[in-house]
Amino acid sequence: MGQVYQEVIDLITHDGLTRYKPKQSKGSVAEQIQSMREENRRRNKKGSVAVVKEKKHLATAAGVKGFPVTSKESLFNIANDVSHWTPNIYNTLTYIDARRTYIKGHAEDNLQQVNCFVIDCDTKEGVTVNDLLIHGLDESIGMPTLILETPKGFQLYYILENPLFISNKNDFRGLFVAKTISSNLRKSYARGIKGVDLACNDFGFFRMPNQENIRWFNPEYVYSMKQLISWSSKESDNEGVHLYPVRSVESNFNALDQEWFQELIRLTNIKGEKGLMGRDNAIFTIALACFAAGKSKDAAFDLLDEFNSNLVYPVTLPQLKKSIKSAYSGKYQGASKDYVSHLLETWGSGLSSFGVQGWYKHAKPREERERSHWYEWEQDVINFIQENIAANKPFYESTQKEISEAIGISRSMLNVVFKKSIKLYKKCFGKGRNSNSGFTTKAHLLHYLIQLKQTKTAFYKSIIKALDVRKFEMDSILLAVENGLNIARGAPLDKQLTIHSSA
């Protein structure tokens, strides 16, 4: 990808790093002075990212073997010679040893700004870049900004239009929201893509973009926090929880008395497996519950030592002590509902109707409400179209009346759905009495186009060109479809199909 990786790094880091190295910079004096003036004018705080040369350096007996980087120039120079970095920026990073070999400070409470959200897909089996792009459109907020190929799979970057700056005010409320968005993004991909690592560290180390590993990049596909919060709120509502934490008014709440804790502590079949919530997560979750319940660290160790001994695949004693020490560090306030849900769904009974620490305010299920949200109706329409549309047709020809009656939605709400949705297309074919309506989903349309890639080169190129349009502007895409269909059919100019907007 040539020097595209430099553009990628520049886009991800925003103004969180200096442009030039403070010493031995290759930039001219005039360029450095100009850059410094611009940075001072914008008054953006500068921080550091952590970098490691090899993946094995992420987990050594002494800690993370790496070094901090404070300038974009340095990242450009080393990008092709290192393996991982922290794309989200920390306030300060330092060394833990006199030889300046092992770093510290890459913890969530030291985050300066969140630049992006990363999804780790740990398999290539049955997964292609096209699959990831289409799934992002169909099941997530949209296409990722960047896709990197790794030795075992892919990593998808959703880059923010502007960084989210982290503050310790209000108990790191912004960080909580960012972690919820990160979790919802991972879960949205796990619904249809194999190998998605649900236990991945939200803001830890990920693959460094370089000259060889970029498989998709479009700087137009960046996302605002407003967009992500709105999308994530719907995702959370669908699971019966709110995006923001709600503190419990019950001071005597004890997680150790809860049904989920009792089931978790009885499990013996949990093991460590990449991409799944495993034994390390279970031990950490149990330790957090003990901490939140006021149990002493020694008492927590006795409980977890017994739990670990009962496991078919136990962790080592140093690993156990490390998890307990981290849980009792004071950085965390209690067990995560998402972690408990995934653990019990993977290794236990699948129990999910419970509260953890009283942080989550449950929303009423749809069947218990008089009214449905528009995005719930949107999913009903998508399901209807997917069930009825032919695989070899780009559109399902029908009427709004038929769809309304089949789904049980009012015509007015159906109009609202088509007006708000970015996943559904509604188009009118022809004019006057001979016209009829066509309905499709973004995912089906792209599936259909990709199927024609090999045989209809001109058609495929026309749609790929449309994919460069910011946020998939509906009319632009359908214009490309129209042109592609005409080219594919070889129709004379005076007989070519015209698609008119019904908006």
C-alpha cells in the first residue's frame, strides 16, 4: 500500500502526538517551527503510545518489553519494523527498570484520548475482507475505516472523527461509555463472523499498520461519538440495558449472594481459549465481585484458590495472585455484566437475566411495551425482505401495503423507517401506471453485486466506485446499480433501465 500506512497513522493519532521528533528530526527547521506553532495554536495536549517489536514481547515474565513514542515522525520511521502499538494515546509512559527495557503506564486510568475502536478477528477460515465490510453494513454501525491482515486473521479499526478525551471526572464516565461502545462493536461482529475476540482489551495493543498489512482503508469512513453513542444505545436497548451506568441505591448489595455468582463459582470446565471469555476472565470477575462485596484479599485468595483447584485446566499460582492483585487495585468497581453474560453463555447455563452491582437499569422487553422503537421495526422490515427476496435479484418487488400487512406495521411508521434507515433502500422502477416499487437491503445489494464480480467486470467496477461515496449515499449507490445493470445487460441507450427516487 505504498506510504498509505503513514496516512493511516496520521488519521488515527489526530493531534495527540507531536509531528516531529524532539531530537534528530529529519524535518527541516522551518517545517518544525511551523508545526510547533500550529500545535501551540490548537493547544492539544500531547501524549505517548507504546510500541513493541514482536508479539511475544507483549507478555514476558517481567512485563511488556517495549518503548514509548511521542511523535508521528518516529512512528512513520519504525512502522515497518515493529509488530504492535497502542493506537489510543496515554498521558505518559515510563520504564519500570533502569535499563529502560520494560514499560508501564498503558492502563485505562492513564488514557489521554480514545482515537479508535479495534475488533480482533482471529481466523481467516471462511472470512474475507468483503465479508467483514458487508457484515459491518448489515450488523454494525457501518464499514470499518481500516482493515489490517494479521498472521491469523484480521483487525478492524473504527476511527473517530475527533478523539474522545478521557477525564477522571464523574468516575471516568466517558471511559465507561467508550468501553460499552467497544463491547457492542465486538458483539455486532460476533453475530456473524467467526473468530471475533470478545475478551479483547478495549484499549490495549493492536497490530501496527505498515506497508504490507493494509487490506482496506478509506479515510471518509470515520465516526463521531454522537453517531456511535446513538448506535450503541440501540444495541444496549436490544439487550435490555442502558448505555450509561446507573448506581445502585442499595448499600447492602452483595454480588456473592447472587445466582450468577453461585453458578460461576461452581463451574469447572472453563479453560483459556483465544476469542472466548475463559478462565482468566472468570477468575478476575470472581475477584472483582469479592472486592465489591468487601471481602478481604486473603479471603478472596482462599475462595479463588479452591475454585482454581477444581478447574480441569487451572492457572498457575502466580497468574492467580496477579489477577487478584489487579482486581483489588482499586481501578475497578465491580464485575462486568457483559463478562458474566459471556462466561455463563459459553461455559454455564446461559443465564443472562440478572443485575451486577446494580449498575444497569433494565429496559422493558419489546413484548411488554405498547410501542416499538423505529429501529425495531427496521429489523422487522429487513427480516421480511431477506426472507422474500430472490438471491439472483437486486430488489424485492412489492408494495408498501403488502409489507405493512405482512409485518403488522402502520404505513406511517413504515415511511418513518425508510426515511431514517441507512440499511434499507426503496426505489420506484418505471413511470406512471407501469411503475412498481422495489425494496432491498444494503447487505443484500452488495452480496448481489459481489456475486457478479467475476462475470460482470464493468458492473462491479461501477458499484465499487459508488462505495467510495461518504456514508453510502443512497442515490449515488443506486445510480451505480442502474449504470451497472445497463452495462451488464448490454441494453441500447434508449431502452436502458431508469431508477427514480421515491423519496
